[in-house]
Amino acid sequence: MSYFVLAAVWFVSFLSFSSFIIGSKSPCLFIHKTINNMKMTILTSLLLLIIVVSCNTTDPTPPDETKPTLTLAIDDASCTEVWLQLTTKDLTLPAELTLKQYNPSGDSLTQTFSLSTQDSLLYIDSLLPNQTYQYQVSSIQHQVSSIKQQVTTMDTTSHNFTFQSWTFGTIGSSVLYDVAIINENNIWAVGEIMIADTSINGYTVYNAVHWDGSDWELKQIPFNYNGQTFYSVIKAILAFNESDIWFGIASLIHWDGHTYQSISTQGIFPASINKMWGTSSNNFYIVGTNGQIAHYNGTNWQRIESRTTLNINDIWGDYNEKKQEWEILAVASNFGTSLEKEILQIKNSSVIKLPLSPQMWPLLTTWFISYRQYYVGGSGIYQKKLLLDLQWRNEALDITTFSTTAIRGNDINDVIAVGAFGDLLHFNGIRWKNDYAEPLLGYGTYGSVEIKNNLLIAVGDNYDQAVILFGVR
């Protein structure tokens, strides 16, 4: 029964009662007639209420919780792409839906699509960088629309770096394998540098150089074993801060800000260390030749079975906010001698071999931001948006014709790659720039690169000399 009819019934009753009061002259009669009239009024109201309710044949309105709903949320955005998470409830499937894009210029685009699952990830490309768009999904059949969602695409980063380079080594063969940027006034590069002098051997071997903001200083990082001191070739470096630095040889050297501590990994890691990655000195990994992987928890070492005998060339990890867990990838190949390759995911102290795509060639490096963009590289640079995507994109020669030895980045719109013959590439969110003139090497390779904010450092070798490229944006 409508509230309007019920109110009208009571209003009529009230008028009858009021008229009686005004017309009454005797107090006793007034009371007696009032009571009787009130009885009649209540009875009349109840009777009318029953009649109206019994005559109401309109179907009841379904409760809100059973109405179909469309919920749209922003999942991610790059410079030219947007991913939208669509969630439905009580929607009859399959359903034909309409996605409307409101452009910054004021016009809009509409696209119709068929939905067969309750949840779906919608992908939109060909957008402009640093622009704000709005999106809304609706169903004409169900007469329901989502709330408009607004997203601003990422801006591009600058390709413009100013470069300066240094070479080291005056005798024999010198090379730098890895680099770590702590800050612009504290940078380490490691490898082997031979300097001719008047010593007994006629030269002195150094295994690191350090930048203090104004100059590079040659360093000898010692490894002590059975009372003897060695200055072994250092192939990997992992720096958490200025007083917490790890150097990788066939074992490890740790710098605590005051002293170098030698740490043997014999029995746990019978290999040369190629790369290291971790979150702290209580949680880091080392990878190396012959498929070796080990993890250190600050107290104990644990060997991890990789299920491959290929050399593991690189390792990288990032935190997946969606899954609330760390993702760690490593790549393996005997580059230059075999076409075999592996992409390994380290998870719960075990290794999962990830699927490869048919067009992929041997791999040397990996870098990614979890759930946003994954890269592996070597003979070609390959990428995917999600780790669960079926295929890696790009052919071997799509981005560069040179071998790629290292990829690192600040974000998905600021990625650096280096490789053979001084090849250097920068992705700014829209395109790769690969025509830098200054960094080219006549006969050598940049083997490693780091980028931090607007500073990049690449290291390698050229004509038997170690080389450092310093780029400032």
C-alpha cells in the first residue's frame, strides 16, 4: 500500500474527528461522542488499509543487492596504454557491453564488446602521454552503468644525456664487469684492471674503481684465505648502502664501512658469481656458472636447485603488490656457444622454469617491475605485461641488431639497455632511442649498466682497456 493512500485515510479521519469537536456543545456528550467517533475512525482506517493492500497487484521492487552492477577500476597505465579491471555482479552472461572513452579534447569514443566472465581486464592503447581520460562501461540490456573512472597516462622521460667516459689499464687486458650506484658521489665498478709499474711483476692488479664525486680511484679489494691475501677478479657487486657492500668472486667479500670480511661459499656455491640481487644483507641471492643459485638469510646459506647446468647470467626481483609477494627471475644460457636458454622463477626456495617463446634466442639479462613490464634480453630484447601472458613480444632484431648484455630502469617509462660495440638504448615510454653517437665502442662491449634518477653508468671493455660511461640527464 502506498504511503500517500495511507496518509489520505488518516487525514480524512482527522477531519471527521475535528468537525465533531467544533460542533459539540456538551462536555460529557463531547467525551462520549469523541470516544465513539474515534472507534469508528480507527475501524474505518483499518478497513480502508486492508482494502488498498488487497487491491495492490504491483510486483514488489527487487532489493538493490540483486540488481546487476558494473564496477570499473583503474588497474595500470603507461604512457600510451591503460588497463581497466571490470567486475560484474548478477549480470546475465554472456552480455554485450559498451565501453566509452572520454578524451581530453572533449570528444569520446565508444566500443562494444562481449563479456563472458564475471571479471575481465580491459586493455586500451594508442593513447597520448600525460593526458587525462575517463572511462565508463554500460549495458543497455540491463540498464546499468559503472561509475566513471579517471586516469592520467604517464609522461615520457627525456632521451637527452650528456656523456663522459674514462678508460683504465695500461698493460695486458682490463675489463669492468659490474657497477653499483649508491649516490652521485659514491659509485663502484668492479672487474680487473692492470696498471704497468716498476714492481717485480712489472704491473699491479686492481679489481675495483670508486667514484667520490670528482675522480675515480683504483682499489684493491682483498680476499683472505688460509693466511694469504688475494686480489681476485670481481664479477659482481651488490650495494645496499655505503657501509653494506658485497663483492662477488668465487666467494664473497663484505664491506661494512670499516673492514673487508672474506666469506667462503665453498660447498654451497662451487662456481663463479655472475650476479647478485636482494633486499638486504639478511636476504639476498647469488647466481653463477653451471646453474648455481644460493640464498643467504643473514646467518645461513641455502643452495637452491636450478634444474639447469647453463650459466645463470643475471637475476632481478621486485615486489608484486597484487599478490603481496616478491617475484624473482633469473636468466641462463651459455651465450656464444649454445642456443639453449632458460627463464627461471625463484619461489619458496625452489625454481620454476617459465615458458619461452619460439622466436627467442639465448639470454643474458632480465629486469622488470612486477605486474607492469617484464624484460629479458640477450640476442634480442623481449617483453611482456604480465608474467602469466602466454607469449613474449618482439622478434630478435626488432629493437637492436646488437647483443644486449644488461637492462635496468627507473620505471617502465625510463629503461636503459647496453650491449656489444657500445650499443646503448633508452626507452622513454613511447619509443627506444638507439642512435647515440658518443658511447660507441670500436671493439668492445658494455657488460653492465645502472640507472638511478638522472644518472646512468655503463661499464665494460674496449681494445683491452676497461671503460666507464658516465651519463647525466
